[in-house]
Amino acid sequence: MTKPLNIGMIGYGFMGRAHSNAYCKVNHFFDLKYRPVLKAVCARNAENAKAFADQWGYESIETDWRKLVERKDIDVIDICTPNNTHAEIALAAAAYKKMILCEKPLAMNGPEGLKMVQAIEKAGVANMVWYNYRRVPAVTLAKNLIDEGKLGRVFHYRAKFLQDWTIKADLPQGGQGLWRIDVAAAGSGVSGDLLAHCIDTALWLNGPIESLSATTETFVKERKHNLTGKVEKVGIDDACMFMCRFANGSLATFESTRYARGHKALNTFEINGENASLSWDLHDLHRLGVYDYKEGEGKLRGWKSVHVTDNSPEHPYMDKWWVPGLQIGYEHSFVHQVADFLTGLASGKPAMPDFRDAYRTQVVLDAIMESAKDGTWKKVAAV
Ligand code: SOE
């Protein structure tokens, strides 16, 4: 028998759908001790909340998140709202000793993130941040290979996250769907939205970042604000690049933008070690590029593209899905994240990234912002 775990989700946008889909699917594919129950969804507009609840099978709705947080029949609060609301909701939910699953980035900045870490640790409840790309099987396989020592000494890490959806200068900022361009709601632009993913993956694969130098640009300086109707200054970074040194001695570059015409979600990384290199590309997410210097004769040595779809435990998560060769997609990374969260709950070994782990990304983001402001190298605090 599985134990029900009542979910109360706040927000119902793109991520609300991704998370709900994961809750619906997870027990069909994974043997788990817990079972998410779609208990309530919360949105300010009752009609929208009701439509979402009907579509996904939520049992009830709330229009005030405080009421949801207070409800005795809710075990987990899932925060899928814009970044500027994460902290307030998380602090309240922690006070009611609710478990919390929070969308990325954890917070608007490091100090706010730290308050959330302290509150959740004081409450002593399970928590996790939805950095989903760690759970793409090819990315998890990269982690396993690195942990096995396949790469040897690491020299380089290179990551990119490129999009092009804000090039139009007459695209407004703010409000539903466009809050990511509004600094008051998002806190930052591509750094917190896109680079945060790259940083989370990099810290996981390659360890802590010691120091960095960053630059940002806002290409469109003013946009009409959907909430005020006025043309207002754009406060987010449209593009952000940084170079850094990792504690393991490797050098790295990171780039993100919403102005790379033709790119919708080009999320990639490459890592070069003394014995091997690995590369991954979200657009081909089930493949891991591997170059193994020790493998084969010189004339046959080269990059290979491993199709990470074997249903053996060696290809992470894949034994839970179809037969070898049949691939899975983006939404499955969320299913895996819920599966890991529930497994962690049962075993007492929490799934990562929890709030504290996600706070490490926040500290890197703060250093990026400081460096971009004055153009100097910044140390990244070890936390
Ligand atoms: C932005 O367009 C966005 O939806 C991010 O907010 C997500 O975190 C990323 O995974 C895809 O792009």
C-alpha cells in the first residue's frame, strides 16, 4: 500500500502543468512508498483555478495561498509562482511545517534564499527545488561517469542556455506569461532564469565555483508594463556571460541570452578531463557525447554519441520506462524528480537539490550580479 501525500500547488502556469503531470505519472512507473494526491490548486482567479483543477484532477481550489498553507489536509506546498513570491510563501509554509517543493530559482537573491534555508531547516521538513535537468538520464549518466573517475583531472567546463523570445522590442513586460521580463517579479533576467539551471548542473557535476567575472547587457532598455500600462525601464539582464574558476582548478565559461536568433532552448554543457570529455545538448537530450582517450586505437578514436535508453540500471531511470532504444523527453525529468523526492522521503536520505543546495546557486548568481556591476573578479562565498 502506498501512503498518500497531499499536494497543494500554488500557481498553474507552464511549471504547474509540468509538476502536475509528474505527480500524475510517477506511481505508474516507479515503485514508491508514497503517492502524490492532487488535493488543491491555488490561483487568484477562481475561474482559472477551477479550469486547471478540472483539467488535471485537483480535488479542490483556493484563491488565497495563505488558506492553502493553513489547511490541515495538505502535506506538501508546491510553489510554482513568480520568483518574488517564493520566500513569503515558503516562510509561511515552513511555519505550518509543510514540506515544500519550490520552483527555481529558490529566491530573488542570496540573503532571501538563506532565510528560506533557515526556515525550512528549523521546521525540519522535507524540501526540494525543481532544478529538473539533473534528472535527464543522459545528464545523470554524466554525473555517474564523473563520480567513477572517468574524466580524471578536469580542465574545462563550458555551458550555454540560449533563447530568442524577447528580441521584439515591442514585447511588453510584466503580468502573466511575461513576468520573467519584469525585474520586480523575476529578480533578474537570464541569469536567474536560465543560467541558474546551468550553474546548478555545473556545481553538481564539477563542484564549487571559487571566483568569477561576469558581464550582462539589457538590449531593450524600455518596455510597456502590462500591469501599469506605462513604458518602464527594463531592469533585467537580457544576456549574461561569465567566466570562472572551479575549486578543482578547472576553468569555465557560461553564456545565456534571450537574443540568440533561432535558438529556443539551447541548453548545453561540455566538460573536458585529462582522460575523457562529455557533452550534452537539451535538443538531443537522450544522448551523451563521450570522448574516451583510452578507448580504441588512435585511428578509430573519436567522439561517440551514447543513446541513453538502455533499460538497465546503468542508464539512469531508463529501466522504469520502455524497451531499449525508445526515448523519453523533457517532462520525464520532472517525473524523475518527484520519484527521487518520494524515495528520499521513505529512506530518510533527502533528494537534492534541497533548499540549502539550491542556495549555493543563489550565491553564485549574487557574485555574477556584483561582478557585472563593477567589472571585477569576485570570490564566491563557500556555503
Ligand atoms: C524560460 O523560457 C524557461 O521556461 C525557464 O523558466 C525554465 O526554467 C527553462 O527550463 C526553460 O525556459
